[in-house]
Amino acid sequence: NVSVSARTGEAWLAVSSKLYRSTGGPFNELAGFTLTASTKDVLVTPGGKVFVVSGSSASMYCTAADCTVAANFLSASSGAPNDYFDGLCNSGETVYAVGNGSGNQATLFMFNGTGWTKVSNDLGFDSPKRCVAGPAGEVYVLGKTFVVRYEGGGFGQENVNLMGQSAAEWNDVAFTFGPGASVDAML
């Protein structure tokens, strides 16, 4: 798996179990960084915190001032050996992880500053694809044929009619936020 995340002035790239960083030139490997399983996603927040999740219960994070030092990355598990991470998203400095529980049900986690807190044990579907945070801090979790919206501690299914066409099986979702916080979705 290959994933990339960027903020102004730097980009992070996760490949297999390795992590790379670029400040505009070539990507350089973060020497000494190790993740026990292949990476699934990487995320850098606007403030420079870096998160890496694997397709297991393992994750690494750096909230230090200097994330270019592998020793500044700490390990944090999902809290249960059968809760696996699949993807990351953020609303500012608030970071979420989406994953699969023991029965493949979609789960949602929020980073609490030192580890992951499970926000939902079961979002009502299996095998989530991705999460995206909206302009007001709401989190959209992509399912196979619909999106679940998490906001203010509550969840709701967002059915989408694509001009009468079935959603088939979605693989990704992208949101852009224009003036006045209107939301355009690309599925």
C-alpha cells in the first residue's frame, strides 16, 4: 500500500512499513522508523502531527515538535487485537481513524492525545473504505453504497441518489468546501 498526506511545506509518504518525508525535493526515508505491519494510511495535520496506521491494530504517531526523528514516534493500538485500522482523516488537529472490528463491522476511532478512543463499535455496515472530515468537524465514513455521517456524538446514514443510478461499490470520496461551507462531493 502507498499513501501520502501533505500540509504547507511538507509531504509524508508511507510505503509498505516505511515512512518518507519531502519538503519540496525528493522523499527521504525516516531512518529508524518501523511499523510491524504494512502501512494503510498516513496523515499529517496542519500543525505537523503525523499519524500512520497499518492494516492491523497497530499505529504510530508523532505529536512532538520534530517528527523527522523516528524516536519521536510512539505506538498506539486500537485497544483490541481484532480492531483493525484502515484509514485516517482529520478536522484540523482532531484526528479520526476508520477500521474494521472483529466481525468486519465498520468502527470509528478518535485520537485523544495519547491513544485511540473508540467512538463507534459498529457503524451499521462492514468493511469501511475511507473517512473524510467536513468543514464543521463532521466525519463522513464511506461504506459500500452509502455514507455514514458522525457529528456531535450521533450517527446518520446519508443516502445518495446519483440521478437514479445505483452507487454500485464506491472506492473513494472527495469533498471540497467552498465559500459559505457548501459541500460538493465527488464519488
